[in-house]
Amino acid sequence: MDMNTAKLKKNAFRVTKVRGKTASRVRVPGGHLEAKYLPVLQEIAEKYGNGTLHITNRQGFEIPGIDFADVDKVNAALQSIIEGLEINQEEEDAGYPASGTRNVIACIGNRVCPFGCYDTTGLAKRIEKAIFPNDLHFKVACTGCPNDCAKVRMHDFGIMGMTEPQFDPNRCVSCEACIKACRTRSVGALSMQNFRPVRDAKKCIGCGVCVINCPDRAWTRSKKKYYRLTLLGRTGKKNPRMGEDFIKWVDEESILKIILNTYDYVKEYIDPNAPGGKEHIGYIVDRTGVEEFLRWALKDVDLPPEAEVYTPLYWKGVKY
Amino acid sequence: MIRNDYIPFPSKVLEVIRHTQIEYTFRMSFDGEVRPGQFFEVSIPKYGEAPISVSGIGPGFVDLTIRRVGKVTNEVFERYVGDSLLLRGPYGNGFDLNEYRGRELVVVAGGTGVSPVRGVIDHFGAHPEERKGMTIITGFKSVNDVLFKDDFKRWRQQMNVVLTLDAGEETPEHRIGLVTKFIPELELEDAASAVAIVVGPPAMMRFSVAALLERGFREENIWVSQERKMCCGLGKCGHCKIGDTYVCLDGPVFNYVKGKTLLD
Amino acid sequence: MGYRVSRETLDLWLATHAADYEIWAPHRFVGEGCFSDTDSVRYARVTKLEEIELKERSHYSFKEALTPASQTLFYFTQEACTEPEPPVKGAILLLRSCDLHALRRLDDMYLHNGPADYYYARLRERVKVVLLGCAASCESGFCVSMGTNVSENYDMSLDPVAGDFLVDCKDADWAAFFAARGCGEEPVTPAHVEENAVKVTVPEKLSPAVAKASLWNQYDKRCINCGRCNFVCPTCTCFTMQDLYYDENARLGERRRVWASCMVDGFTDVAGGGSYRKKNGERMRFKVLHKMLDYKQRKGYQMCVGCGRCDDVCPEYISFSGCVNHLDEAMKEVQGK
């Protein structure tokens, strides 16, 4: 049996335990899809696979038990999903391209969740558009609010929704609901002064709990959407660690640019002998030093005036 | 043009009498008509406006007994002689002394509840010919909480006085126990025609009225005065509303026949 | 007098009258809702038709036009109290029928419950009303049950019809305005709702005794005493005084009144530390009986106008109308005892 496994993997199929059997990996950027695609998956699983589906950690479906011989047919069958999800595809009916950069995941976000500060799936799809397909090992995740249900701090780029609370003193009735909610559900950035809440902007994490709990719309959300960008979290064998705060009150445009810049940086500095041509960005940064990384990452990035860049950057984590 | 009832008038502080660590009587210049049981909205510096019962009435003045609360300090309270406070009022119905004239009168009051009835006690103390027998049962937490100490000396000459403390040691002046303990022992000519006024914290009022009824008082011969949060005194702010009643407009003094229907 | 008025003419009417009146109408505040990417429909001063939300019933009532959520009553120094400048303009309020009925309740509270309220009265006498017709019932309203679905005491009515507007002008000057601009005369009856999906029945013999019913207990835990129901209500009038001091000695400052809620902690706190209605169920009972019993005993008609805003705004899905519809069995429960 002959199979170019590198080519197979670049086409989003897995080399499995079972000889001659592969698994198709169906990415769903932002984790939200129209239900009409589920019958397509069902048909592929029942016709070419073993009739089961695995829901992956990164918000995709993996269809196991597919014969190598059926890869092309599976790719053709996937076409409607690939188009429907607006995946960047190089060649029609050729399946999902690339598998280095991982699916951009998202919590359910403000399409459903009351706490979400933005449309997480929407942003995930825009990032997908900007960075796919790519062989380099990048992990990006979007979460709607600082609760971080998407666990974005385990990713190279963690994007956490924020809103800058706007206060209209003329609508405030001094009920202190915002104060209590911020104290018990968030970071306690509000205090009562002269019958009105005062926000400690340094302390505020932009979660929007004050807005949600305000009974009279004295607190509202900023028109502009903001994010906290965390950097270089990872799992893995050598040194798993949480992503650290990089920029608070950053905008979407800057985030996209920083991610794209980082691809340039990785191409420049990746270990040429890295297994499979993949190396966690964090190890590269350890090697070049943070300063060099930042020089690349922030190149031509025009941060909004309200953005706060954390410095120095320092990662901890377990070392084996 | 409609009058702006929210604008207070300045009233000169003629004298400040300290009763306890936290309770003071301010003697304020005032020339208008006022009766015991009515209240003023008083602007207390560093606190805001609060409804304060008239605790005494005299020529050109009213007494307002104020309990120090929150961030207001003793200094603020003591240095105001010669200065002014802003007042609005008087508001509320107050006690109608005619209801008690020619009758046997019992006043049961707890703590700051003595303030609104002090004018009634003073009047019938000074005019024994206007009533039959008179007894006051007044309760305070401890000897340090007793208000109007000088008045009690006078009242003892004029009527039966039971001054009781929640706890502590009995002395010739002080009995020990809640006011309700002394209601069954009241010596009365005829409980069925005697009148009673009850003012104090909610639980104290409830139990005192129950004891008075038990002692033979008639519901229609009992009057109570309600303390409620009031931000306007004008029937607008809603804080004092109980059922269909606005304490500021319809009270704070209620005959018990009405008072018993007021359930919070 | 009824007219068919074009958008352009109505815009001209708005622009013309904005000179002498603050024109208050429902307005969509995009992105200012409770949750992200949601809107808040509230009353705002408008000068153009496009600023008016003509479809959705406002989430908050018109009352802020007459009694702002926070209103400075006067500034004080040690010597004197100074009123802020009175409003320069009168007000035109665009109200749906439920809210026009609510205006009567506000009048009765502010003008006829005790002495007339100076601040309310001085604006109220310069208020004119435009009735917004309701071509269909909103989802949660029960105006028909409360008898507030039809209004006739308006200065003008306004119904959007196929790109134009039908107006019924009772105000002679306004009628002349439209007539002078060639608007076609036709008989106009403002649209009104004849049936709501939600219906309520208040028991004839509802009495304060219902306070003892078990109905209220469920709200002890369900209600979070946030007060939204009060703040959106067109008939809730309660307020609290606040003294704001500009200096250390508390000699200079301002007194303002802000909306208060009988559901929120602190509403009944007295200086000595006491308070009443500590349980949320007791507060719910107080509010429901205020709207459906106490006010009627005092004024002869129900306070609630059935706009349904309190139902829509409650984050805990407590339905006011649902509660009212349980009053009958609650009465039976207490009478059975």
C-alpha cells in the first residue's frame, strides 16, 4: 500500500492506528454551522467511514474509518460544507487544505450568550480568512468575555472580548447593582462616590457585567469593540504554560496584523530541523528573545490610543 | 404659580441639648403653626434630608431630636448654635389633643418614640385639669440611652411615670424590662374609656397594643404613630406608603382602628 | 380634523415645532441594549422622523420626559437655595395609548396626591400629546384588560399608512399647518388594539388580605430585587432625595431626586436602622397591590396600564400579568382560611 502521508496530512486527513484507514478532519471555524451540513457529515460517515463521528477539541468533526481509496470521494462530498463555511480553498473538490495552523475556535459568543461582548464566530471566520491555509503551527482562539470559556490562554493568540463601559450619570439611580455585580462577579473595579459609581479604568477588565446589571441603561457598551490579546499559551510535553496578557483594549485590525506579522517572524526564525516543520511559537521566542519577537509582531501596527501594552512579557508554566 | 414645596427655609439653631452619645435635641427658631406628632424634613449637613418629629413646641421655637447617623460626627452636631439648618414642614397630621381631653391617658413610648409624644406629655402634665389620671411608660435600652432626663424629673411630679430599661439594675428611677411588662399592672379607673398613645419601634408597638387590648382598652381609644422613610412629606416619593395610605399625608398618627389595617 | 400627511410634511412639522417644544419620541439607541449588539428603545428628544422608532414599543416609558431619572431640585449655599433654570421649551410627547393613560396616573400622583409638585406642574402645563396608533398588539401588553387601549385626549394622532401618515388633529393650529401645506382631508380614526394575547383579570373582591397568600413566597427566591420593573414602568413615580456636597463642610451643594424602586434594597430604611419588606416576595406583593388595589382605593381606578414593559424587562422572567392572574386563587386561599 502506497500513500504519501505528508500530502495526506496536508489535506486534513489523519494517519490512524489502523493500517490503510484514515480519518477526515472537518474544521468548523468559530464552531458554529448551519444544521443543514450535519446530514452531509452523516452520509460521509456512513458511506465511507465506520458510521461514527468524533467532536474534536478544536470544534471540528473527525470522521474515522475511511479507506485511503475513498479520500477523493470524501473530499468531493465535503465540498458543500467547505463552501458553506467559506473556507479558503485552493482547488475545488480537493478537500480542506493544510493542517498546520489549527482551527480558530470560539465560544458561543454574543450570538447566544448574554455575557459575550462580540460575535466570536464572526471574528474567528475573519481570522480564518486572513491566515488559512498555512502549514505553520498556530493556535488562535476567540472568547466572548473575560470568563474565557474558550480557554484562550491555552493558545498562541487568545482573543478575549471587552467593552469599555460608558456611564450616563443622568440615568443613574444609585441602586448600586453595578457595584455589587462587579464586586461579586468580576474584579471590583467600581466604587460609589457621591451616589454614583466610579470606574477604576486600570482595574476594569471590560467584562460588561456593569452594563448587564444596570437596570436603567446608565451603563452601556462602547460603540467600539475591544479585546484583550493574550500571547503564547500552549499545551505540550516540554513546557506547558498559560498565555500572558499582551495588549488590553486592542482592536480587531491590530490583532489581525499582529497575527500575520507573527507568521513572518516564525518563517524567519523557525528551527529548520523542527519535526514536521512545526514548532510552537513560544520556543522560538525563547530563542530569539521577546524584544525581537515584538519588533516583528508590532511592525506597522497602529494601536488605538487606549491600548495598553503589557511589559515586560514573561511566561511561567511547568518545565520538564 | 404653584409653590415650590421642596425649597427649605433656614431656621436658626437656638440651643443644642445633648441627651446621649448619639442623640441631641436641636431647639430651632420657628413661628408657624405646629403640633406634637408632626414632623419636619431637616437637612442634616453631610447626611441629607430626614424626617424628624417635633419633640417640643414653645414660643418661637420647635425642638427636633436627632439621632446621629452614619458619617455625621459629634463636632458637626455640637457647633451649630447660632448657625442655621434648612427645614421644610411641618408635615403630617400630628396628635389631636382634643381626642384625649377629659380622659384617662396612658402613653407608651420606646426610645426615640418619646420625641413625637413629648409635646402631648408636656401639655397634659402642665394641665392636669384637662385630663383624668395619666401614666407614661417609657422604655430605653440602657441608662445611657435615656432621652429627656430633665423632663422626667418634672413629669414625675405631674403623673405616674414608669421609666424602664431593657437591661441593667433596678434603681429608684428605673425599672427593668420591656414596656409591655408594665401594661398589665396599669392602675386605671376604667380601661374601657381610657385612651392610649403608643409610639416606638414596630415590634414594641405591636406588642404594646396587644397588651393594652388585653388590659381592656378599646381599639378606637388607642393611637399609634408610624415612623417611615420619607423623602418628600408631600405624598410623592412613595417611601412611606402602606397599602393605600401615605403616612406623610394621612399620618403619621393613626387611630388603631385604621392603624391595624396598615400592614407593610 | 383628519389629514393624510406625507413624510416630508411631517418632517417639516417636526422641524417647525422643535423650535418651541422638546419633542419626545421613542428612539432606537443602537447598541445600547443590555447585551452586546442589542438596541435600547427609549424616549429621546427628536427633530426628524427618521429618529423616531415607529414600530417597537419603547423598552422604557416616556416618564423621563416629565420626571428625569435624576433631577436637580435646587442648589444650596448656607444662605440660599437656588432653583435651576426652568425648562425653556414646552414638550410634545409621542405616546401610545397605554402611555397616554399612564400620563393621567402621573398627573394624579404628582398634582393631586398631596400638594402639586412644582417641578412636574411647571412642565406639565406646557405638554402636548401626539397619540401613536397601535395597528397591532405588542406581545406582552394587556391594555384591553386594563381599559387603556383607546385614547381620545390627544392633540394629534399619528398612524403610518403606506408611506404616508394619517393624522387626526384636535389642535387647531396644527390642523391649519397641515391644511396650509395641501394635505388631503379625510376622516381619521387612530388605530388601536382590540385584543391582546395577554389578558388579565383582577378579582372584584381583591383585598389587602391577599398579602397572606402563599403566592408571594415564590418571588422570595425568583426575584433578584433589581428594580427594572419599576424603572421601565410608566406609572411608577417613587423617588429618593440625594444631597450632593461640593465642599468639605457640606455648606455648598445640590439636592436632587432620583427614581427609586420599591423592589431595591434600602427603599424603606429608616434612620434608626429599621426597614420593612425585607423579602423580595413582600416587595413583589407591595408592587402588585400598589398597581392593582391600593391606588384604585385612593383614586378610583387602576394604576397599571397594561403596557407589559415590566414583563419584557425582567431578567428572571417574572411576569407581572401572570402574577395578577393568580390573585383570584390567592384570594380564595386566604378566604378559605
